[in-house]
Amino acid sequence: MSEQELRGLFLSLLSAGTEDEVHAILDGAGLLNDETKWTPYGDNESFYGVVENQQAHPVPALVEKLTNGIDAILEKKVREDGIDIKSTEAPASVQDALDRYFPNHRNWDLSDARRRQARELQIVASGPRRDTSLLVYDNGVGQAPADFPGTFLSLLRGNKNDIHFVQGKYNMGGAGAIAFCGDRRFQLVASKRYDGSQPLGFTLLRRHPPELAAAAGRKNTWYEYLVFDGKVAAVEIDELDVGLEGRKFTTGSLLKLYSYRLPEGTRSIISRDLNLSLNEFLFEPALPFLTVDNNERYPDNRAPVTPVYGLKRRLEADTQTVETRFSLVSQTPEFGELDISVYVFKPRSRGQGVKETKQYIQREYFKNDMTVLFSLNGQVHGSYSSEFVTRALKMPLLKNYLLIHVDCSKLHLGVRNELFMASRDRLKGGDTADALRKHLRDTLTDSELGNIAKRRKSSLNIDDQDAGKMLRDLTRNLTINETLTKILRQTFHIPDRTVGASSAAERHRDERVSKRKPRDVPPFDPQRFPSIFRVRGGDGEESGLKLFKLPLGGSRLISFATDVENDYFDRTNDPGDLSLAILRPQPNATGGGEAGVPSGVGDVLAVTRSSPTEGAIKVGVRASGEVKVGDAFELRASLSSPGGDLVETVMVKITDPERKSPTRAPDEEPPPGIPELVLCAREGGDGRKSWSDLQDAGIDMDHNIVVQPFVDDEKLSHIYINVDSSVLKDFNRTAKSTEAIELTERRYVSTIYFHALFLFATTKSRKYALQRGDGEKSMDVDVAEYISDLFSISYAQFLLSFDTGDLIDAIG
């Protein structure tokens, strides 16, 4: 082809909106079946499996393209600075590159700065609404046509291993996205060097047509790219209008993904729905970017262009929905450093009820069912679902109201390698992953999150025994057959054949526990920056420092008083930090140990520090490494402040292990007793929980809800029955006396309770898996939600109306 023909081909491919259009262009140019014009991707036909076995989801595959664009922009900055990208003068990390070349990067949440920088990296949508193609643009370093085979079109060469300020390490070239490019896997690649020294190069990637491979007797097909005379095409182009916001293309790279198979729920305007998913997978991207749609596709859309700056800033801005947030930093010799951010959502927000709030949170923050996000340099590499909250943390009330981000950028390299897949979209299994899960569980359980879970649970406690008495009355003389007993005993602790039999210990648990009156505490007056930082408590003094004794193999909490705001470590603007260092080891009884310079704590003490909470910063320490009884360490804590760091130094001394009284572990944990009955009414009172009490804990309750089973650690612990439900109110309208109303209520309560109890026990014992919906819209449903939904339709009304005697009479 002549250069003019190549230019026409490139412009036609660039403007094509779907894979069918690309297919027609290739067919018209005689390129579709010309084997001389195609060469294997990665120079190896066997790399088909490498490409296909990347990301399992189209959004993280697209995120890889954005990550490569960020790498290209950072590389351009370093090269413009005249620095060899692999030299020691180059930035040592992504963060180092940001601090050096984007000194105001912490202010990108300001709209003007964010939008200006975001124009450097854009995703532009085109094509029909239901067959969307995506163009990814970056104003980065760009590539010369001759370099394509070693960059865009290479696999497994490790060409970024020696570049420390980029995220790409595996040299997959963002290959995972090709598998989601329609049925034919078309992807256009175009690039021009940042300095304009080379023409623009372009090629088209595709999957070799399977029918041609089969006709040639091949076992499998392969990926390939378009060449002319064995080379990537080159054309002279100075400027292009490709639909970018605020600019035209001159240099950098363009990657067009034709007929990209976005998941259900992200196929509408990309500046809204796709953005939500991109934010989830990019918790804190190194650089912001734009998603660009157009008014031809969506004429009524008022915001076709939207900047994306990560989930972290979205959470910080959503003060209506986020109830509290705090951070933890854990340093251990086993793992290195973990930076953990915790976000707890309100059960009710924006003037809406529990159900609507839950739906809003799910839609805005959990589109991909990721409750715990593990990231490197802001990009999510794996996740846990809400199962971690219910099973590991055992905090069921927070199941739908908790998001945890774990920054793994400072983990030991060996730990990272054992934790993350090369595809960067899911976690590996194995001992390392299991140990990290346990460490994360223990760290979170011992943090402020444990207190939050306790406070929510306390609002559900029964404060009157009328319901308990009613349950005992209902079950005292109830006999059940052997079959039902076996079913119940698989889930509950049934001491004998009488469900209502209760031991003295059970009766004792029903007695009211007196509550201590809380002490009066003066209100906390937080400051934007700290002026106070001093250690609290201790075990006396040693060498002029407060002493804290740390039992060998045990842990100890050291608390520091301060006057700074709770979000000091976590806010985007003017954040602070607490640094910890071992100042020097003191000689032990054998004369070992030498004075030294400040060093990290991870090799000697495992340390977890929390965010400030109402004037207190807590630091948990645990002895690690090769420490011995008698060893002592000066631990220096430095709280950053604009007027100079505030420093406190304490002495930590290793003492004899704590002696614990021997306890005999039970052979097997007994199953729970039958669940507590809790009656609920709109206003509460008379021993009944109010709807508001339940809603404050995240349990939905209104006129349409009959029952809410509450499962704690996979055990049905409470059954909340609504005596102000529409079902009961409607049924009682025909009652002619107070006695009739009371009798109906008792029948209603007993019927709902035991039906819910047996439905739960049977469903769990038979190990049913419940789902709602079909296809991509299907979702798992837990047993408690299923039972509540079942009673909220016509089932409860049927149970109240049904009478066996009437049925027999009717049949007779």
C-alpha cells in the first residue's frame, strides 16, 4: 500500500464504531484473509492462552490500559527531564515520581486542577449504545513504529522490570482487554513519539479467524497483528480530532477497543455507570483521567465528560452516607507494612430508609461485590466479598455497610509475589494469603471497628422480658416429632424433645443486667493541626522515660493524647502522619546490644497504629524477631505538624510471658439454643423494640415487613417480629373485642416465629443455595433475606387465615 492508502486505512479504522465496521473495512481492502499481512502477537502463536487467561472481568482488563497510560505519562516526564529511566537518578517509585513531577497532585480534588490534568488520559466512547467501542488516549511517551514489536505487541519479555516508577512489571501489554473486544477481538493500536521525531505507527490486533484455523487443520487459533512488508505501518500525521475533551491528538498513544463487552449495569453512558466500576478498581489512581461520551449517543445527558479520581476521594466527599472513617498502619516482620483504611456507612442517609440506603450504597460503591480491596499504587489487585465481614470479622450488622481498603505497596516483595496474580485482578490461594487474612482479621477486630460493631449490636439488645416470657409460654407444652427434632438439632441446641424446656442457666440469661451510668466526659474540641502529643499511662519510669512492659509473646497498647481532628491521617488536604522508630536497643542482662541510629520498628516490634479518635492515638506493640526477656527498646513516636514534629519517646521492656490459667477446650462447640424472640413496633415501648432502633443498626423495618431473622456468625440468634405490620393490622380490622385482638397477635407471633425457625433450619440443613434473578442479573440471597421476603408477600397472610379445621369441613 502507498502511504496515502495507509493513511486512509488508518483513518477509516479509527472512525469505525463497531467490530462489524472494522470487518467490512478489512474485507474491502483485501486484508481479511491475506496471511502475508498478519504476524503472531508476541511473535508466538502459542500465546493464545496467555492472552485469554488474563483478567476474568472486562473492567479490570480496561483498568490495565489506564495503568499503562499512567506509566507512559510518568515515563515521558522522566525523559523530558533528561534522565535515563533505568538509572538511579530516576524516581524510585510511583509516589516518588508524583512528588517530583506533580508537586500539587494532592490537590487534584479541586475541579480546575483535576480537569486540566485529567485531559492527559481519556476514555472516549463511540458506536451504538448497545455496541459501544472505547478509545483510550494517553499523552505519554509514545512509541516509534519500529518499537511496537518490543512494546505494545510483546508478551512476557519483562521490559519494565528495571523501571521502578511504573506499575507494569509483567509485560502483558494490557493484553487482557483484547479478550473482551467483541467476537472477533479487534483492537487498534496507534502511537507517536512524544518529541515528534518519528511518524505515527499503527496496527490492528485480532484473533485469527477460528474457521480459517480449523480449515488449515490447526488445533487452536491465535492472536495476530496487521503488518505491511513485515513491518508496522507508519504514516505522517500532525494532528487528529478523535473526540477528545479539550484537545486534539498530536503525540502519545491511541488504543481503540471495538464492541467492548462491558458488563450489565455499565453499558449506558460511560461517564456515569462505567465510572462507578472504574472507581472501584482504581481506589487512588496515580493520575486522574476523563471518561468522555457524546450527545449523539445520549442527547439528554448533561454531563458527558466526567473526571475520575478514584474511590478514595468519592468516599471522602460523601459525608451524607459515610458515618465514620479511620486508618490503621500495621508493621510486622512477617509481612512488612499494611496501610488499612476503613469506611463505615450509615444505615440510613439522605432522608431515606434502610432499604433505599442499602440499595444506594450497593449501587455507588459495591457494583462488583468488593468489600475488602487490596491495592498496589492505588490499583486494586484483588478483593474479598462481604463474606469476610460475616465469617472472619463476625460483624453481620456491618455486612452491607463496610468498605476496607488495604494498601499493599509496602509489603515485602516476597509476600506480594505470593499474594497477587500476574493478571492483577484476584488473589492467589496458599499459606501466605491465609496468614494475611488472619492478620487482617485480628488487626481489624482489635481496632475501633470492633467498638462500632458492638455499638450497633447493643441497639438490638432486648430490654424487656415480655417477649421471652411469651416464647416460653408458647413452647412450654409444644411437642415435636423425631424428624423435626433432627432437623432442628442440626442448627440449634435442643436439650430434649420439648423445645420450650429451659435450664436454670438459660433463665438466668433472661434476667435484666443492670447498666452502669457513664461518666461525664468534657466534649472534645478538635484542632486542624496538633498542638498536644503526650503519652498516657505506663508502668513507671526507666532512664527518664515512661516504661511499658511487654510480655514475651504478648501485646501491649500504648496511648497518646492529642488534640487533632480524627481524620488527620486520612484527609486529602494537609494530611499528617505518625512515624515510629526504634531509637536504640538497650543492653540486656548478658551485655548484648549496641547503640544505633533510629531504625524501623518492624524487625523488632510488630506495631499497629490507629487514626486519632476523640483525642487519642493508640499504638499496639507486639514482640517479634529474636528478642529476649530483659531486652529494652526506646520507641520514638513523631506526630507531624506544620510548626515542627511533636515527639514522644517511651521505653518498651520485654518481660516474662503472662501466665494463663489452664482451660479445657470443649471437644466441640455446642450448637446455639433456639433464637430469641424480639417483638417490634413502630414506636416501641412496652418491651418492644422500635423500628428506629432496628434501622439504626441497619435492619430494615416498616409496615410491609413481617419478620427479620438475624444471623450472627451463621447462627440464627434473633427473630424480630413486627406487630405493626400491615398483615396483622388488616387481619385485626374485623376483630370484635380486645381479647380477639390479643389472641390474634399471639397466634401471629407464634406462627411467624416457628415457621421462620423451621424454614431457616431446613434450608441450612439441606444446604440450599438461594439466588434471585436470571443470567447476569442474578444475585445470591442469604437465608435470612429469603425468609423475610417470603413473609412480606402473601405467606404471612395465608398463615393467619389458614385453619386446618375449616379445610377439613370444606372437603367433607
